[in-house]
Amino acid sequence: MTTPAHTTHASPASTSRRRARAIAVLAAALVPAGIWLVAVPLLGYELRAPQWGGPPAEVTLPLVVVGALAASLLGWGLLAVLERRTGRARTIWTVIALAVLVVSFTPLLDPEIATATRIILGLMHLAVAAVLIPGLTRGAPRLDAAWR
């Protein structure tokens, strides 16, 4: 039995890269969860952040995990698109990721947020970036010779 001509098989390098990126996404969701577990149940901090047009909302563990996971998957998707469209995907994606990190701190400037909450949420944002940026870009194709 022969395989159809349109069937493609992933190369070992792309399978390995996909696995490494999936691990980075999972770790980027688990690291802020670990921070939350130390800050809230162990140290007793109550994390409350203002909402658009509403009272402050509790920052729960599911919110932390889902938020980090969603941001990580969006980052991975953007990197995949960039890799298909440009030889400078790593550089472009890293600049965008750092810009998103900076923008993610703007809600923490709200004067209604307690200092401890700012610090803990800021640590969570930094932790996601510290895991995700090197985790997703590791193994990404380097610049082609034409770009050097």
C-alpha cells in the first residue's frame, strides 16, 4: 500500500521542536501557578485586581493558569506564523514578546491594587516571560545566510 503524494511527515527536528515548545507552554502555565500557591494559601495574601468598570476581582488559581496558558499558546501561534513568513522570526517574535511583557505591567499601575498584589502579579508576569521566551525560541530556525 502506498501513501498519497500529499501526505507529509514531520521531520525529527520539527517533532523535537514541537515537543520542546509544548513543554515550554506547560511550564509557563505552571510556574505562575506555583507563585500563586506560595503567595495565597501559604503566605495568606489575597490577590484582588481591578476589572474594567467593576469591583476588584479575586485572582484565582484557575485564572492564573488559564491566562498564562492562553498567552503562551498565542505566543507559540504567532511564532509559527512568523517562521513561515520571514527569516527573522526569532528576532521579531522576541521583540513582540518583550513588548507584550511591558504592556502586561500597565494594569499593575492602578493605584487601587495593593502593593503585595502588584509584586506577586509582576513576578508571575516575569516568570511566564522567563520560561516562555527562551523556551519557544530555542530551536527556532536561525537567520538564513541571506539575512546575515
